[in-house]
Amino acid sequence: MHACPLCQSPVTDFHSDAKRRYFRCGDCALVSADPASHLDAAGEKALYDIHDNQPDDPGYRRFLSRLVSPLLAKVAVGSGGLDFGCGPGPALAAMLREAGMTMALYDPFYANHPEPLTRQYDFVTCTEVVEHFNHPAQSWETLAGLVKPGGWLGVMTKLVINQQRFANWHYKNDPTHVSFHSEATFAWLAKRFGFTWQRVDNDVLLLQKR
């Protein structure tokens, strides 16, 4: 049986379908796809290249505003931020720059420059990214380390509700989605990395580093 890719605790079968098996951790509650089903980097990027999230798309900006608005209520104008997993069209960074923030970008496929990962920020945004973490222990360690003490981490990801809902959940059907978080997972992450956290929308969470 696999160990949890986030906390290395034992996992149990959670769901199976024609494409993949999924496991749930008894400690951090992460639901993870069978590692044997993960795409290689080229396969991942091929799917990401299909996404058409343009920085000036009003609908996409409305979607992102559900994180931007509560985050802007927490951080001062002129703060420095990082959009972690910015994608090919970094609309979120554009919105935050327009609000007076200084933004850096990082993405393993579209902005793979190590320098932004060498410093800390007043805030870090991570929208529709954590579900793609093939190695969540390492990725969360990196992400948490980028936030200054007192700083904010804004995360957008759809949350696991229960096993029955998961079975019929469209979100799990994207082959690049391999790590599925719940409120219990975020409680574990907050304790592990020294954050307080709040859920500000169905799929939006704000975490503040102590």
C-alpha cells in the first residue's frame, strides 16, 4: 500500500473508477491519485497548453476576484507578492499589480526561473495549483517557506467534501489533478507549517503565517 505523499502516513482505498484509484490518508486527510496514473511532464504541459485563461478575460477575472478581494483586505498597498503556478497568462498577477502590489512569477512550466523561490514575500497566491502537486510534501514545504512571518498565503482549490460526493465529482476527472485537499487537510497543513487559516469562499482559503 502507498504511503501518503504529503505526510507519509498509511492510506486506505477511497475510490476507484475506470481510469484511476484514489487513496485517503488517515492523518492529514489528503486524497491522492495512484502515482502510477500520474502523467509525465510532457503530458501535463500538453493539457495545460489547452487552457485559455487570458489576463484580460472579464469572466476569468471575476473568477479570480474571489481570492483577490479578500486578500487585498489583508495586505497593504505596495506589498510584494509571488504568484506561484502563474500559468501561461498570469491574470492574477496583473490584477494585483493594478491594485498597487509588486508581483513576481513562478511556474514550473511557464516561468521556471529559480530566483523568485530564493526569497520570501508579504503574500503568495496559488490558484488552481495545489491539486496538481505530484509531490505535495516537497511542494508545500516550498510554498510555506516563501511566506514571510505575518504574511499571507492565498489558495484556490476545490475541496473534498465526502466519499459519496467524490465519486461523482468532475474535478477528479482531470488527469493532471492528483492531490485533493479538504478542510481537514488545511487544518493539518496549518499546524505543520505554522499558519492560521480561514475559508473565505467555497474553494478559497487564506492562511497567515505566525
